[in-house]
Amino acid sequence: MLPSMSSRSLIVPLLLGALTIGGCDKQSEPATQENSGTAPISDKVPGAPQNAGPPAKTGTAALVDRSHQGEPAPTLGFVDPQGKQVTLASFQGKPVLVNLWATWCAPCVAEMPTIDTLATAQKGKITVLTISQDLEGSSKVLPFFARGKYRTIQPYIDVEAAFSIVLQANLPTTILYDATGHEMWRVSGGMDWTGKEASGLLAEAS
């Protein structure tokens, strides 16, 4: 269930605590901005067995996790670029790649151009949703997109950071759902989404 505004004071500490463990830390933003970036995964994950259990580490930053394979997409609401409330069910019918990110997360920002390139190349085949977890919402996200001048990706906003909390996801986390809305895999950490390893993973969507 999407957290209410009245519970926001409890949500924020929980979110920031989760992000500190193994992911982006908002409170240490300046250091992270200088030293972080994307790192490609090194193992050939597409051949891994189905329901392989715990996540297998595949590089210094990226982690491919198949332990949630088959789980239905969350029914959480978020805001589309036109300001309307939507859910992931609105996009069923083709595979959906969900990227959870924030403007203050350096690896998120570093991988964003490669996500845009991917979204452009896969247009019509895979729907790519970049869902911001910025608590400041459009005041942070819209200027970021204006500066980025992306060709295909658009600003979707989850101002309550409900996806990060419910999915217990550090940022960035990118999740592939099949055409029926069931999870196939998730990648935690930044990576090059135009690289060979990403292409192998995305081939599973066909």
C-alpha cells in the first residue's frame, strides 16, 4: 500500500537508513559525486539457472538478483510526466524496465545517459520507466531532465520513495518485468546499459 502523507516523517528516516547500507547515501552526496560512477557487470549472467537464489555478485558496483523472479509488480502509485497517477499495471502488454534513481545519487546520474540510449534503441519493444525517488519531487526532477535533454526517457516521480521502501532497494536499482507484470531480474548498482552484459540481460525480455 502506498504510504500516506501523514506517515512521511517515519518513511524518510527508514529510506535514508536503507540507502546508507550498500547504496547511495544522500547525506554523503559531495564525496559520492566525486568518486562514484558506473561499473559494468563482468559475469555472463543470462546463462544462470532460473530461481538461482541469493544475488550473485557480478562486479564492483552491479549486482544481479534473480531471487524475486516471478513475483508480481507492486501496485504502488506514482506520477507520470503529465502529472497523472499511474501504476505499473498501466504498462502491461510488453516488458517494462523500471529504473529507480534520484538526482542526488551519483551512480544514478552517471548511468542515466546509457538508459536513455537503451530506451531509444528498444522503443516499441521494452517500456523504460525512470522513476525518481527524490522526496522533493518535480522541483528537483524536472530541472534535471531539462539539463539532460534526453531523447526518450521521461520524468516519472515517486515523491514518497515508496518503491525504494517496499522493494528494499538501494539506488540505483533497475528491474525487468515481463509483459504480464512479473519480475525477471533486478540489478542493484550502476552499470553501462549500452554494454554487452546489459544486452545479454535484456535479451531475456524477448
